[in-house]
Amino acid sequence: MSVPFSQIFGQKNAIDWLLRAYSTGRLPHGLIFAGPTGVGKATVAAAMGKLFLCHDPEGNKPCNKCESCQIFEAGNHPDFHVITRELIRYHDKTGKSKGIDLSIQVIRPELIEPAARKPNLNHGKVFVVEQAETMNPPAQNALLKTLEEPAALTLIILLTDQLGALLPTIRSRCQTVTFAALDVALVRDELHKRGIESALAEDASRLARGSLGVALNWLHDGVITWSRELIAQMDQILAGSPPDDLPGWLKRAADDYADKQLERDELASRDQLTREGMVLYFTLAADYLRDRLKSIESPDELENTCRLIDQLAQAESYLESNVNVALVLQNLAASMTPEAREISK
Ligand SMILES: [Zn+2]
């Protein structure tokens, strides 16, 4: 299944550029789609893939009639390869790889080898690498030759939200297409159009900072509802009366986040997802406080808000360096009591 270019939301510049390159026969073999998560990179890559593989395109549109278009819509086109780091589970039966990096064990059998073979339908091949920034250096280096001398009619699209994590040698062999964050008001209106009630659409578009995909996921996963409570608790802390059980609350919020992600991918690691959930709520709290800084006038309140942002950043860095979750939360809560605030002054 794919969404036609004309129905893709908010990425006119990127699409115009791609279609111009395509129609003038100057589409590079290697493309990098760079931009925030959830703004349409994968959707555009699929639309591009369908067009590229179509046997009988009508100008800039796939015909929707040929064998390729029909198989594409059925969702199992043998020449359209989507590569994710989760594929490691099929290539490493020992289960030792955690799938945090996108390794050569995945890139070789899923991309490098099939790229060198004849296409199944005899009409080109498309490879889309999701979260390309997670390719470790050996995987990126292994890909260089394929990018340098691709077989005829091969299109490789790397999707990333961290362009800087790709090696300069990869970047120089690809054309980068930039995907901008969407306008918050546009995302809000689109959510509203999809039946989300106004206040929720407003909060979701603001918290997801111009990403429709992220906003939809967070609405589905309950992140927006949890975030509203989180923001209320940040206000309470700044008013000098911290909530009774912030660690317990954060633990419940992060557990719920992990549950929702496990529904999508039951083989993922619960511990890793819980940490991810906690980092997400720390980030959302810090984002909220940073926005709030803009309208604060009292020096005391300014100082308190900055301190709270620092404490959240500290907790996040402990989590990322694998400190025990319970300990991180206890520390955070302890640093937020009025007594601790007096001492640190
Ligand atoms: Zn077609």
C-alpha cells in the first residue's frame, strides 16, 4: 500500500525536487532523506519506489495497472526492500545481537547482495534503509561500493533524522533531500480533520513539534494524556509543592509506554523500552519548561526553572549511561524536594 504523492502532507519542496529529477532522468542512485521523525520520509520513499518500479509510468505518476504497481499495492513487491535494524533477528539466530546498531550482518544480505542481483521483475530495485543513522561504521563502509557503482536501475534511499551520524563518504555519494518539520498549526488541523477533538489535537501537535507521525503515535499510545499530567506536576514543583510520588508516576508512565511499543513489536526489549519511555517524558518535561522560560519574569522562578531543566538533563544522562532506573528516579525526586532546593542555593 502506498499513498500517492498528491496526498502526502506538507512536503511539497522535497516531492517537487524528486519528481523534477525523476522526469528529467537525473534521479541519483543514492538518496538521503533527512529530517525529523514522522514528517513523511518513509511515505515519500514508498511513493518514489512505486513510481521507480512502475513498468509504464504516466509522466510523474505510476500507472496503477502494470504487474509492478499491482504487486506494490499488495504490499509484497520483491524488488522493493525496506531494511530495518530489527531484521537482525532473522540473520543472527544466536540472539546475541541486541539490534541497537544496524549492522553489516543485516546490510550485506538485505542490501549489498540483492543489489548486485538481477531484479525479480526485471525492472529495477529499490532499497529503503530506515534509521540509517544506526548503521555502524563497518555497515556504512560496506555500503560504499554499492553506492559508488550501483547496478543499473537501482535506487537506494537512506532515511535519517541525524544526518551528521552518516559518514562523510556516504553523504558525498548520495544526494540529500531535506524534509522539514511541519507547521504545528497544519498538524493540528490535520489531526482535527482525522477526528481528534480540538484540545487534544492542539496538545498533540504542540508536543510533537510539527511531526504528524509522532503526534498520531503519541495519541494512540496515550503519551499525550500522560504528558498533560506531567506538565501539571512540573507546575506543582515550580509552585513549591512537589507531587507526592513523582518516581512512581514516571515508572508507571514509562511502563505504559513500553507496553504500547511491545504491542507493535513483541520481540523488543522491555528494559530498553522502559528507559526509552522515561527519556521521552524527561525530554517532554524539559521542552515544556524551556517554553515556559520565555514568559518568566521573576528571577527566583527563572532560577528554579533552570535548575529543574538541569536535573532532568542529569537524570537523562544517568539513564543513558545505564544507571539503575530506580536509583535515577530516587535521585531525581530527592533533588526536587524544597529542602534540597534550599541546600543547593
Ligand atoms: Zn505501473
